[in-house]
Amino acid sequence: MGKQLKPKLLTEEQLRIFVNAALSSQSGIFETRHAQKDHPERQLTQLDVLLGLCRPWVLVGHRFNREHWTHRYKIKTTGTTGKALNLIIAVTKKGKIRVITRHGKT
């Protein structure tokens, strides 16, 4: 089996294009089980995530995940209360946005 090429790292502008396209599609954004269920103490909802992606956000970092063979992007935004919200997202091969985790820590 040949060596698989690492996916291209997206710029902030390119990532915004994917996020905006996903927001305009009914099934374009989904959350992992971890993001939805593993940290109820964070008191963050899917509405926080969607609002945070609709509001102005800044790309603050990225890393490559070898297990899932995708880049993960950390963005800073705000949730429903206006407090800081950090999201770790990835772009799937089909161009959808997968929310991996969400937290209010800075």
C-alpha cells in the first residue's frame, strides 16, 4: 500500500469558506460524541457552537491528527452568553465541519 499524502493545511480564509458553506447546509456541521456528551460541566450547547461559528472568530492554532489523518483547527469565538468559546474543528473529506471539542477556557 502506498504512502498516503497528508491533506493540505488550510489558511484561515480557506477554513472560513468551509465553515460558511457548512453553516448554509442543513447537515454541514456535526459534533463528535466527545463534544456533545463528555463534558456536561462545561455547560456548552450546540447552540453555543453554531452561534460561535456564525460570529467573528479567529484561528489560533492547528495540529495534524495522524489517527484520523486530518488537520484540527483551534478557533476562538464567543458563545450564547458572549463569553469566550474555543472550538477544535476539522474539515471532513466531504467538506463538512466536524466539531471535536468545545470549551470556555482561554
